[in-house]
Amino acid sequence: MSRTFVNWSGSLTFTASGQAEPADEDEVRELVSRARESGTTLRPVGSGHSSSPLVRTDGTLVSLHRLAGVIDKAGDRATVGGGSRLSELGERLYDAGLAMENLGDVDYQTIAGATATGTHGSGLRFGVLSTQVSEVRLVTGTGEVLDVSATSNSDLLPAARLSLGVLGVVTQLTLDLLPRQDLRRLAWCAPVRWTLDHLAELQQANRNMDFYWYPRSDLTKIRIINRADEVPEVPIEASRMSRSEGWYAPAELEIGPTHHTFPRHRELRFDEIEYMIPSEAFPDCFAEVRRRILDRHRRTVGWRVLVRTVAADDIWLSTAYGRRTTTIACLQNASLPYEDYFRDMETVFRQYGGRPHWGKKHWLTAAELRPLFPRWDDFQAARRRLDPDGVFLTPDLARLLEEA
């Protein structure tokens, strides 16, 4: 039976010929076998939070919501079902005395979808969520069940930890975790110039730090997170409460476990473009982004710009591969036009060596992406090895991954 799919923001709509909800790996293997024999495509789908067309297909959508939960726990590691929602997974891990070391700004995604697209939080010491993955179990395009880890098919681990869902259907992941802990979240508003002048200091002094810039007011909202038993050093300027200058006193938003402290509940839906910039290029890049928004887009920009940091890693398609990264995300209310604004921002991001977030809006194709990822060809070789018949390769993904 056909299914009309609409993503979280409402900007991606398509009709798939069918949808499957396998209960185990044998059913996943059967779905792959049927797609391979019929020459149709199969796309694993998570929660639908992404606004990029990675899941778009006229073939079959595969939801893994029945393959969820904590499967096994050993020390500070846990094996979880690929269809586990981050919100529910946080609760299950907490009950087991564990927590993910870092999370993104929302917990709507599934763990397989979040890691496959390079979802990230913020913090100089923390990589994309995929860096927390030590083992991946997937059903490849040939129907083989493959375990990938440091001791099994280790050559594929840098590809399988962040794969865009083109190596196979990820049924299980093993995560490296931390003992559960309480965190303290503080936020305050400050003038943009002060925030930029003190950015390095704030990033280094806190476990996690990010900020929003609001184009309409030209102010920022700074957010820091630290362990609850640590008292953060809040700059003296932030306690003056001089609202005429844009200051608002620090407010304790929450003390609680990791999975409650990082994500924010979003009633207002939005579309987003986010690029990962080499950290040393961030000051110049952000200055140009701010200038263009104030000069060209301020009247139509309905929301904010988010700045975060990500540690370097060695995952082949990670947008933080081989370099410390600062991210710039431009958000726009789902009810408002976004394309002219986002395309203009993309020209700036590309001038500074930016790499696009795989799960968000961008307009790059394989020829433009290949120079940005030093291990691009290695990933493509792994993809062709595990999916020789293109079971997971839709036209959208072919434009992303295969040069004409």
C-alpha cells in the first residue's frame, strides 16, 4: 500500500509505493531480497525530523520502530535497537545507570537516523553523535547481516558509523557511554559583540556552550552546560542586568540528567541550513553571514542563527572529519519562505570551506562534495561493496554520491 510521507517541518513530501515495519532482522533481510530482485529501492526512515531528501523514494520505506530499546549492557557500553527514539533511549539508559556523553538540541530522532546523518551537539571536547558508536550491525544490500567494530570488519567502521543509510539497514548500534550524571544549564542574553569577544573563553571554560544570534534585535542568547556539582564562572557583566544594553541576568533553566538537559521541546517547526566551518575561519565567516542577513534578509528572517562547536574525528563522511569545527545554522519558521535566504547563506559558507549538514537543507552535488571529504572515494568503495545493486541508492542519493 502506498504511503505519503511528510517530514517534521512539512517541506519534504513524497509518495512511496509501500511502507514496512519489520519486527526482526529476518524480516529486514526479506525486504532487501525482494527489493533487489524487483530492482526497486528501499530506504530506512527514522522519525522524519530531517529536512533533506535522504529518505525520498518511490520504493519502500522501512521503519525500525519495532527494533528499539536497550538490547544488552556491559560496563559503560550498551547495545541498542536502531529504531530507538533518543527521548525514550535516554530514559532507558538512565534506568541502567548510563548516559550519552552529548546530545543535540532535539531528541525527536532515532539513534540510527541521528548517527547516520551526523547529528551533533556542542562542546570543544565532543564530536558528532556518531563518535559514540563503537559497533554497528546492519543488513547490507545483498541481504547479509554484517557486524562492524574494531575487531570485526574494522576497515568498514569509519564508513558505517555515519553512512546516510546507503550501506545497509542499521538494526543495532553499540554506544560508548558515561555513568549517568546531573547537569546544570544556564542561559543569558548579551550584546553580540561581547559574545564574539569572549567566545573562546566561554567555550573553554564550560563543558558545553553555544549561542543564538537574533537578527531582529542583534542580540545573542548564550547557553552553557556543566556538571551540577560544578559552579560555573559567569562573567561579571552578565550579572549587571542592564537591559538597555541588551543584558539579561543568568537564569537557571534546569538541573537534571543528560537527556533532559540538552534537548529542547519545539512546538514551532522550522527549516534549517547548517554548515560546518573550520573553527579558525569562523570569525570571518560569521561576520559575513551577519552582514548579509542585516543588509539583505532581516525583514524576512523570522528566527535565529545557532552557533556550536564540534571536535574533530576520523569518520569518513563526518562534517568534522580531520578538523575542529564551528557550526552555523540558519533557522526559518516552516511557514515562511526559506530558499533565497538559505541559498545566499550557502554561498558564504562555501567561501570558508564549509561542509553541509547531511540532514538539513543544502544544494550541493557529488562533484562539489567530493573535494570536501578526504576519504570520499573510500566511502564510495565501501558503498559499492555492500550495496552492489543500488538497493539503497535513490535518484536523490545518486546526485549526492555519484558524479555524472
